Amino acid sequence: MSVLRNPVALGFAALGAVIVAAATFAIVPENQQAVILRFEQPVGIYNAWKPNEVVGRSGAGLVARIPFVDKIVWVDKRVLDVDLDNTSVLSTDQRRLEVDAFARYRIIDPLKMVVTAGSVEGVESQLRPLLGTALRNELGKVPFADLLSPERGAVMDAIQTSLERNAQQYGAEIVDVRIKQADLPEGSPLQSALDRMRTARQQEANTIRAQGLKQAQIVRADADAQAAKIYADAFSKDADFYDFYRAMQSYRHTFGADGNPPPKGGTSIIMGPNNGYLKEFEGRGR
């Protein structure tokens, strides 16, 4: 009763009760997992991640622990990111690349995470070099051109599978792996690569051009052969008509009747009535 009459003592008692209650009870949010440690040994897990769980029935809420003995380690339940910048990678066609990538992961076994890594930051520090190793191993198996083609998806899947095997030891699940940027390094290596690409394209263009010329020559030769065959067939059927036709063609060209302008200054041709060149004008009855 004396305590109740002393306001100072009552205040200290209320403060002590608040401190004990705060050390005993804790509220676990929906987006957090809680691992209870007692003398650095795990004794309980609250709101652990489960696939396809229903919000509100996951185990979040008020939990109790032994005050000043138990410690809570908070583990994020959401999908987290780990970034990797300026990683040097050598592709299978011996091109050095500067790669920026990231991995998205989730902690699915908080107890294993606490035992092996201690915290989410510890998991991230472990995953970053593992992601770099997976990038170098998998990108070293493909040429640079595959990163610019649909084959890139298969490369990303291979990197994710490789990283997933190592992430499991930390209680993590790899959700996705993506390359943000893959560039050739600045300076002489970049210029040399561009020169090689330009030379390769020029060689390809020259090859296509040569194949086109070859095909054109083949088509032209076939056309000339068909024309010669037609002329030969015509000559064999009616030799007189063939001679007449060729003579008419010659007359048209000689006398400018085919539309070609006569030579500058003009030319006079004098022929006798019995000239052999004009024999076709004598008619078929000669």
C-alpha cells in the first residue's frame, strides 16, 4: 500500500512493467519471418514462408518469448534483389565483356539462413560472388552474338540453375536472373572488335556480290545458249528466210534505219546493181 501512495515508486513499477512486456511480446508483420534464438540457438520460427499461403493465415501477429533471454532475428519475406556491376566476362569467341546483372531471390528457409549466413545482408554478400561465378561460367560457353539473339533466354536459365544450386545452402530460392547490360570495354579492345565486325560484314557482302555475279553469268550464258539454239532451229527449218532476216538486220544497221544516228559528217556508199550485198533485194526468184 505504501508503494501505491508513492507516485515515484508507482512510476518506476509501471516503467518496469512496460520494459518487461516489450521484452516478452513482439508483433510479427506479414512481410517478415521471425526466428527466435535462445543463447544463440534457434528455438522457434514464426510466419515462415510457405508457397501459395493465404494472407492473414500465415502466422503473423503477436508472439511471446522469454524476456532478456530470447532474441528475434527478422528475415524479410519479400522478393529481394542482389546487384552485380562491371563484371568482366570472356565469351567463347574470346571477347571480353563488361556485364551488369541482377538476381531476385526469396528466403524460404529462415532457420537455415540464420545458421549459415546470420542475416539477409549476409545472404546477399554470399550470393553476389556466386552470381559473378555463374555469369563467367555460363557466358564463357557461348559467343557474344548469343546475347543479342533469342538464345539469351536459355543462357539466363542456365545461370539461374547454377546459382540456385549454391543459394539453397543459405535457405534462399532464386526467382529470376537477368543481364541489365553487356558491353565491350571502352578503348582499343572495343575498336578492334568493331573493326573485326566491319571486316566480317564486308567479307560477307563481297561473298554475296560474287555469288550474284556468278548467278548472273550463268543466267546470261543460258539465255545466249537458248538464243543460239533458236537461231539454229530457225536456220535449219528455212535457210533462205534466215539469210533474208539477217540481211534485213544488216541493212537497217548500215543505213541507219534502226534508229542509230549516222556518223558525224555522213558517209556515201555507191553499189552496183549486181553487188552481192544487195542480193536480197533481187527477190527469191533470182
